[in-house]
Amino acid sequence: MAGILNFLVSFAIMAAIYAIFAMALNVHWGYTGLLNFGIAGFFAVGAYTSAMFTSKMPTGTLAKYVKMAFGFDLPFLCGVLAAGIAAGIIAVLIGLLTLRLSEGYLAIATLGIAESIRLVLNNEHWLANGPQGLIGLPKPLYGLVPPAYYNYIYLIIVVIFLAIIYFALERGIRSPWGRVLRAIREDEVMASADGKNIFLFKLQSLALGAVIMGIGGALYAHYSGAIQPAVFEPLFGTFIIWTMLTLGGTGNNKGAILGAFIVWALWSWSTFLILKFVPQGFQTRAPFIRYVIIGFLLAGIMVKRPKGLIGEERTVSRF
Amino acid sequence: MIELIIYGIILGSIIALGSIGLTLIWGITELFNCAHGDQITVGAYSALIFIALFTRLGIMQEPIGPFSFGWGILIAFIPAILVSMGLAILIDQLVYRPIRQARGHFITAFIASIGVAWALRGLIYIIWGADFHFYTTGLRPMIFLPMGIKFRTDEIFIVVVAWIAVAAVYIFMSKAKMGKALRALADNPGLARISGINTERMLVWAWGIAGLLIAVAGVLYGIETQLRPEMGWIFLLPLFAAVILGGKGSITGALAGGLVLGIAQQVSTAWLLPSYKPAVAFLIMILVLIFRPKGIFGTRQV
């Protein structure tokens, strides 16, 4: 019983972190129509920034094996804040370069930038220890309860972040600012004829979504306690989040959260079932069934229900 | 440096061949097919089935002439091409056709193609596992030229086959009646339809041709390196760059773009770690997108 409960808690933590990413993608794709295929890049920047802001610089013999550009040993919240800011700065730089591109080109450019970020993290050992990555990242409020119950504390922390981000975004999309974003998505020329600075609004949207992705990356880093560049490959870092948002409902934050929980349940529970039921000799290959599931799901949604399970609300204004 | 340029031409020829199928589909259907790379992987692996069969039977193993491979590989091209063409047409009918008929946005099909890519890669992992595979395990003969330049004899074969395929597609698209119909479809689908062109049937042909090119590119890529499930996905990124460099739907553009990227990637290894090669391709692509969004090599449509 306790085992199942523990499994559910760790499931809920990851699903909630993914829900944060799905809502961030919703800012880009759902509200503004920006095709961001580089989520993994902002994810990685957030995770690494927070990891390095909160870790101690390695000393003694450890320094021979673990290389880091800096380590400030600051509290958890400073790390999260820094992660958001760093991802936001990167987003502004990327946006200045690429936001004038048309939709499809933007997708490929962001995919390329995310892959380049991962290559830099993988190859530049001095920066963040190369392919081995960083381990032993500090966990907030550790020691408050016995270690066996620590995940409950972390779940509460993640849910608080999720709630704050959800209500802030709901507020934002109902504001005049949010309505401009939706107008840009529907018809850029009309929005610009109304005197809106399209580029500036897109840049703000890209930065806002990236800040949230950075925060999500920080939450992931401190939950898993270890990060390597391999985590930020396109499937795990980008396309699983696209599947979540498009399944749940593009343009709807509730849909984003719902999609995150459904897809993560499919992903993590299929591992569980595979380990239980698939014969021993086939177990190294069986986890790739998840690729097929995610792939078919994404293609199937696009063919059958491009709007997702809960579509966008048509009116967001109260009057 | 001359050596790096020669390696660049070899790599560039394979990139060019891979990117022509991509640019054809992009020009004709407006779809930027993210599953293209994984379809290349499928092409390479389906040749492997037959090569493994020949090995089991112990026939057609003797290397031909100076090459490392026997007749088995050349014969395996045919079933690989058939599998790849069938797969391309099947995917179009099952996934992209319903989206077309629902008048979906081109981005809907774009995202769906990512799903197709993951599904194909998952199937390859399940069937063949994550290990590397090779077409031949024998020696790989080299050619030595003056000034310390050396390359494998197989690479001559790769470059020649790639260029023949590129030339054949180019002649087909500019001279054959079907090629002209496909170009008409790319230019103006509505006008093509009222001129009596059966657009759905033309699209079946377009995907068939793309499937053929994909299989040839996959097998050549398999001869040049080794087979692994991620090979096509990693290869996709330079293909995108070459296609964007060449301009939408342009065969000669894709050829030139492929060569530029191949040479740039190989020459960059003189200063950068080889693992940065994909990043070099992207940097070039982003610069082109910013300064010459229509591609640098003309904007002539297919």
C-alpha cells in the first residue's frame, strides 16, 4: 500500500512539473501561435542555472572530477528565480534573432538552438561537467520530515508553483494584453492594423513562456537531484510536452494540466507494466513501445481531434 | 584542408540526395516532413533484412571489384526501395490525407509528422534493438592519393549513385509529363485540379518518388557509416538546413545546399570538436533564414 502511495506521489510530482511546461508552451503556441520546438533548451537552461546557483563549488579531490563554471550555494528560491531569469534572457536573445521568421521556420530554428544548447552542455566540460552532468543537487526543506516522506513536501512545493502559475496565466490571458496575443495568433495583419507592435508582443510572449519553462526546469533539477545533457533530448524535453498540450487542449490551461497528467500516466505506468509483464529477454527493447505510443497519440490527435480534449474557451472576457 | 573538402563533398552528396525528397514533398504538399529522417532509417534497415538473409544463405558475399560490399547490397536496394515507397504512401494516406481533407492547417500535418517520426523510431528500436548494425563486416579498402589524401573506395560508389539519382530526378521533373504535372500541383493546386490533373493520384506519385529517394539515401548512408535507430533523426537536422538553404521545392538548390553544408561541416572540424557538426549546420541555416529567407540558390519552384 505504501509502495503504491509513494509511486503515486512521485508520479504526481513529475506530472505537475510537466503541467507547468505544458502551460508555458500554451503561452507560446496556444495563445500566440509561436511554434516553439526548443522547449528542451529553456528546460536545460533553467535546470542548469538553478543547479549551479544552489550548489557549492566542488573542493578538494572532488574538484578534480566535477567541473563547474560557478557555484553560489544560494537558497532554493534564489535558484528558481535565477533559472526563470536566465531562461527569459536566452528567450529574448533567441526572439530578437528568430521571431521575424514565419511559423515553420521558427520551429526549426528553435529546435536547432535547443540542440545546440545541449551540444554545448555535453562538450564543454568546464561549464557544467559535460556528459556526466551535475549530481547531489540540494533539495529544499530537506530534513523537515524523515527522508522517506520527503516527496510529500516536494509535491506541496510543486503544486504551489503550479497553482501560482495557473492563476497568473488565467489572469493574464483575460487581460487586454492576453487578448492582443490571441488577436496576433488569429490574424497578424489585423492586429498590426490596430496599431499593435506585433514583434514586441511576440517577444513578450516568448520571454514569459520561457521564464515559466526555466522555473519548471529548476523544479525538475531539484526533484531529481541529478541532471545530465541527455535528459534534454528532443523527445523527453520537447515533444512529450507538445503531445501533452495538444492532447489536453491547445489554448486551454486546464487542458494543458489534464494532458500532462494523462500522457505522463501513459509514459510512467507503461514502464511499470512492461517491467512486470514483458519477458526478461525482451525488456531492453520493450520501453521503446512508449515511443510508438507517444508517436501514434500525437499523430492520431492531429488527425482526429486537432483541438484536443478540452478546446479553447471562446470568450475569456466576463462582460 | 583538401582532404576535409573531399570528405565534405562525400557527406554533401548524401545530404543532397536525402534532402531532395524532403524539398519535393515540401514544394508539392506544403508539408515539412519531420518523419523524413526516420523514414531514411527504415529504408536502411529494410535493406539490412535482405542482406542478413543473403548472409544466412551464404550467397552474394564476395566483394565486387574494389568495394567492401558484394552483390547482396545492390540487390537489397530493390526491396528497400519498395518498402520505403509503400511506407511513404501508406503514411500519407493514413495521416496526411485526412488532415488535407479536413482542410487542416499545414502546422497540424507538421506536428503529426513528428508523431509519425517517433512511432517509426520506436518500431525500429523494438524490432532491431539499440545496437549498431553493419551491412558488411569485412575490410573497407582505401584509396591513397598524393598529399596524404585518403578515402574509402565505397565512397566513390556513394557519390556516383547519389549524383545519378539527383540527375534522374531533375530530368524527370523538368522533362517528363508527370514531373510537369507535379510542378503544376506545387505552383497552384487549384489551377492544376481544374486543368484535369488528378491531384490525389499525383500526391501518391509524389510520395512514391520521395520514398524511392529516401531508400537510396538510407542505404548509401548505411554503407558510409553504421546503422542505428537514431541515424535518420540526427541526419534530419542537416537535411532541413540544406533544404532551407536551397529554397522551397528547388532540386538544384537542395543539391547546392547539401554540398555547402557537407563541406562546411567537415571543414569546421579543423577548428571545432566533430560533435559540433550539427550546430554548424544550424548556425548556417539560421543565418540564411535571417538574411535570405527564400534560400540563397534561386527561388525557382519545382
